[in-house]
Amino acid sequence: MTQQLITLTDPRSSVAEAYRSLYINLSFSSQEQPLHKLLATSAGSGEGKSLTLANLAVVAAQMGQRVVLMDCDLRQPQQHELFGLRNDGGLTSVVAGKQTVAAALQVSSETPGLQILTSGPLPVSPSQVLAARRLDEIMAELAEQADLVLVDAPPAAAVADASVLATKVDGVILVLNAGQTKRDSARRAKEALEKVNAHIVGVVLNNVADGAT
């Protein structure tokens, strides 16, 4: 459903420009410590972290980067829906040995340079899949073939998945919704990430125009 990806549908809009600014800011902020693997999480569900990461992936690819977008939200995956891709195979299939990484990766037809690894069939125990050593191997393989690996993680305040994944990446962005996120939830998410020494590189505030502080 690429109509939700404003970086594709209206690349000259102010919102698309904001995503470009986000990418540029992240690039400059990481000059001393390059961000080859970047994770996005949120405090709770419905705050726009998957949409934010998808648009960031498009912008990075448009700027000439080789990008892989991994959907590691094995509870409510969104990337296959955002890009209109199949999800009968994907990350969980690769972890289980049913697919190779190469076979599971899908190409974005509208964005050269962008590949997506969808979640695959949802597992009984997402945390067990994300803690598997095979996931480390998959991420290392993807990092070898891409300039930037973007990881979509579940909300940090709700489950431990984001904290597990945060130990495997170079940086984390926390996505909040100005009209929805409660301060307590945001604080819990930040504390959960800090407990595993996550490198929080920034906070993205969505829906500011709707008037919340």
C-alpha cells in the first residue's frame, strides 16, 4: 500500500523533505561512529515507527545508498503491507532454515537500491527468534551487502524484543506520537533501552501538527 509512503507519492512535499532532513541529520551525527545498522522502535503501538522507517528507507535509497529494510516486528509486522509485498516467507523462514537470505529478500520496484526482508510467518515465540544466533548471522550478511540496514522493532515499552535487538545494532531512534504517546510510556521505553546500553541517536516526533506537547 505504497500510497502511505509520501516519499514515493509526493516526494516534493514538506513531509517528504522532513524525512530527507532526518536522514541527513542521522548521517552527520554518525560521522564519528557510523550507523550501518539502525533500529526504530516506539513507546507503544500505533505511533508510526514502521511508516517512519519505511519512508527513511526510501529516502536513503533515493540518495544513492544500498538499503535493506528488515521487519523484525514479529508481533504486528507492517513493512510488507506498506510496500505491497508478499509475506509467506521472510525473516522467520530464514531463521528456521527454510529460506536463504537471498531468496527471502524482495526488491522495491519503485525504489532502486532498496531491498526488504519482511517478517515472514509470525512465530509462537517472537523473543526466542530474535535472540537466536542465526539472527546475528543474518544481520551480518545483510550489513556486508548494504550501506544501511534499517531494523523495524516492536514497541520498547511493551515487550523485550526491542531491547534484544538494540544490542545488535549501531544506533536506535525512538519514534513518538505527539497526539498519543504518554510521558510515562516514553520514559519506560527510554529506560528499557538504556538498561541494555542502547545507543539512542535521536527521537522522532510524529503528528506535531495535531497540537500535543
